[in-house]
Amino acid sequence: MAVTDGELTELATRVSSSALHDCLVKVHGHPCVVTGLTCPTPGRVLFGPAATMAFLPHRADLFGDPRHDFASVYYRAVGDAARGAVLVMSCGGMPDQALAGGKKLSRAAFQGVAGALTDGRLRDLHELADLGLALYCGGEAVAPANGVLTPYEAGVPVQVGGVTVVPGDYVFADRAGAVVMPAAVVGDVMRAAAALEQADRDVVDASRDEAADRARHATGG
């Protein structure tokens, strides 16, 4: 059954990365979870369709073209659909380098991008969080990666933390980790995860009632 953006947004308030994982692996067996992430606002959930940027180790003979500067690749990645998108950036095999910081990612915040997911590092995490971005990354960096990493291409499949992310996949991230869901199944997976969360709450409620009943019987109530 087709799913609307509004329904997905509402479902995202009722699910967790754990429930999404448990439901997604019943449909697809490939790796779908990125863990070990740093988030400056762990209570802020990241959710939306992926807009991808691929970074590669710098090569002066190949990457001097202005098409490979951050702004150019970023705008190609988000296109005309920046609002609500999740910027997914691959670290090019260099997870200790900073892919971006406050100046570069402020444009994303001002365009309404939901946030960013990367297995590399970011600078100015709290500054960016104050701009409203939900950020999940490999850690915070002090030094930029100028001359070390180059944003090379946009709108291509990328690898983040051992998970393949295709443009248009849906990303959900919370304090436990990030789950990447193919767009073709996101509605079914989100609905199933919401139902699973409700079933889990029902079990907890039943356990609470059982404990209360036992306590009353024990005290003769």
C-alpha cells in the first residue's frame, strides 16, 4: 500500500532503530545498520530520504576542477529537494578526517535539510546542532581535511559504516544507531515497526499489571 510523506513523518515518531532493523531484515537480508555514531543531540531523531555525496582521498591531478568543491557537489546531491533530506556522506576510507563543518553545512540547515549521516568526522557539531540539524557521524574533528579529502560525486550509491546507501533510500537514526531502508519497502517496514513497538509496550504493561497483582496478593490486598 502506498505511503504518504505525512504518514512516514508520523510513523517516525513511533518507531526506533531497533524495531526498524527487526522488521527490515525480514524483507532484506543485507547489512542495514550503522552503529558507533556520535550525535551532539541524541534525543533528536534523523529521518528522511538520502541525498548522497561521495568523498575520495585527494588527488591534485584529478580533483582541481571546481565541480569537485563542496558547494557544487552538495547542490548536485540535494537538487530541488533539500527540505527534509538526509545528507549522507561517505568518508572515502578516511574515517578520522573531517568532511565538513559549520560554514559548509550551514547552507544545508538554511535550506531545511533534516541532517547528516556520515562515517567520517564533522567539525562544529554543536554549532550545527543549534541550527536545527540532526547529526550522526564518526566523531568531532578540530582540523579540516583540506588537501586530504575531496567531495567527488553526488547522487551515487555510497558506503557508510559497511552499509550501502542509494540516493532516495530512507535513513532513520536515533541514539542506538542508523537504519537504511530502500524506498520501495519503507512504508511497509515503518508500519510493521510501529506495530512491533506497540506490541512491546503491551507486553511491558502486562508485566507491570502482573507485578502489581502479585504485590497486592503478597500484602493481602
